[in-house]
Amino acid sequence: MRRNQDVKILSEVTNRIQEVKDIDLLLEEILTRLRRFFGADAGSIYLREGDVLRFSYAQNDTLESRLPPGQKLIYKLFTIPINQNSIAGYVAKEGIVLNIPNVYKMPQDKPYKFDYHFDEISNYKTQSMITVPMLNQRGIAIGVVQLINRKDRNGKVLPFTKENEELLKTVCATLAFAVERAQLTREIVMKMIKMAELRDPKETGSHVNRVGGYSLVLYQEWARNKGIPEEQIRREGDTFKIAAMLHDVGKVAISDVILKKPAKLSEEEYQVMKTHTFLGARLFADPKSEFEQAALEVALNHHERWDGKGYPGHVDITTGLPLPGYEMPDGSPRPKKGEEIPIFGRIVAIADVYDALLSKRVYKEDWDEDKAVEEIKSCSGQNFDPELVEIFLSCLPTFRQIRERYPH
């Protein structure tokens, strides 16, 4: 009877996970829900990249409890060969489950070894560990899920059971499909971005991944402050992060003469550059999904300013002309101001400028973090929503982790 209940609960978990589109959010969702279900204190996910596994996501309740409120665990990214030397590499190579009651008491005749270096530097004690391959329909391990230190209600570390092993093996086979689908979505988005990168050297994959990451963090904190339900935050955050990555996709329609000019633009060139906002939004005209609506809002509004001095304003994206009733005396569209600017646009405005300040350009050197933060603070109430600037300041430790994950 209990097993049937477990299977039902796990089925509901996997169904919810299948809805997630962004690969980073998917890994977080997978690990959070599996750890919660199996009572694991910590865990990690490795994804296959050719002949290696990339350490892609990690959680650890014990280590996070030592951090200041609101901060997340920062972990180093690394790769390990898919071979018999490591636990995760062995599982990926052989396509089998390893359920180890105590990693410090493994038989010496095993080809794989436990790397206790992490425990030493973090002052954490790994004990029970279960490592499971995510096998796709061709039987190839596209990644590995690792759960660590199953605990009872009193915090005592227990071994993972045989029943845990069978359930986790079943659910990981299902999750492999969700991971492959999310990876495909990311690849499609990155191909669109590479089109822009061919035109604009500043529009790199690392830049858009950072902007997407910053934007998601800002949105999540803003939404929680507003009391928005977690399920809505999860759903909207999933689509918003991908949309934020496409903020400058309209630059594919701008001339190379302007995009690649190694100097300040003339006023005429600047006016042409500004059209990338509604040209990008035009790609998502007549939106049929939450993602397309979010992408339209981001592309159109990420250069609006809180004080009403941004662009393109209240514009018809199909013509570039002002919407009826929003003409300025000179015939241009009236800029949006304050909360007229959709929240997604206000968030990406901060994320995009912050990353640009920290990046080297042909016309400037990269700034250090302190200088960039002071610039964002000085623009509160002018370029940026003051409430979002306060949230931005509280999220800086997480932003550093995002920069480490997607370096220049």
C-alpha cells in the first residue's frame, strides 16, 4: 500500500517537473523535489557533455543553514571523465545504480573511489549516497542524479533503501526526457542568440545567460515581496528567464555598420539602433503563449526608464509609429514611465545594464563590481525602479555565483 502511495506521489512530482522549460530551473526543480521526497540532506546533478560529466547543480541543506538569510550555496563547476574511477563517472558509464550506505567504508576492491576533498574544505560529512543514471530511450546516460545523507525526523543519517533505489531508478528514466527537452529548448534559444552574435559581438552566449540568471533572481524576490503564490512564481519565472535571454534579439535587423562601429554612434545611428526594441517585439507579435508574451514585453520595454526618458515608448510594433493618443509634439511616441513599464522590462533593464558595466566594450574597460553597483544605485528613481534597485542590492551574492557559472 505504501509503495503504491509513493509511486503516485512520484508520478505527480514528475508530471510537474515535465512542465519546466528552462534547463537551469529544471535541474533545481528535480533536485529539490527528489531530495524532499527521499529525505536527502544534499544532492547534485551531473549532465553529460561528450565523454565527461559536468557538475551542473547542487544543494546542501546543512551548508546552506550556515549562510546568512537569503543567500544560496555557491559551488564550483567542474567536469569528471565518464570512466570507472569516480562514483558518478562509473554510474554514467555502466548505466547502473550505486547505493552506498557509507562512502567512507566502501570495499577496497571497487574501481571507483569517493573524493573526500569536498568534505574536507566544507566541513561536511558525507555518509549515505545513492547515484542514479538518467537513461534516455536509447539507454544512454545523459546525466546522473546523486542524493546524499538520507535523514530521519531526528536528523540521523540513514542508508537509502532498496525501495528508494527502485523508485529513484524509475523516476530518473522519466526525467531524462524532460532534461533532453529542456536542453533542446536552450539550444534553440542559443541559436537565435548566435544569430544576433554574428551581427553584434557584444551579444554573446555568456552575456545572455547572465542577464537571464540575474533577471530570474530579481523576479523571484520581487514576486515573493508581493505575496505572489510560489506556483505562479515558478511558472512565470520559467518563461521569463528564457524571454530575458532574448532581450536584444531585434538587433539582427540592425546594420553591421552600426552594430560593429568601434566608436560612439551618431545621433542618426542611435535612432536606428533604438528600433531594435520594437523590431525584436515584432518577432512575438500576436503572442500565443506566456513565453511569447513575456518575450514581447522584454524586447519592447528593456530600454524604458523609470523617469520617462527611455525608449521606444508607446509604439505600434508593426509600424514603429506612436499608438493613437500617445504622440509627442515632435511626432515621436511618448516614453513609458514608472509602472507603465511592465515589470519584466523594468527587471531586464537593471540586469542588462549591470552586466554591460561589468563587461569590456570597444568604447570602455570593464568596471569592478563596487563601481557598477554604485552606478546602479545612483540611477535609482531615474533609469530604474527604486524598489527593484533595493532588491538588486540584496541579491549581489547570488549574482556573483551566476557570473562564475557563465564567465566572460
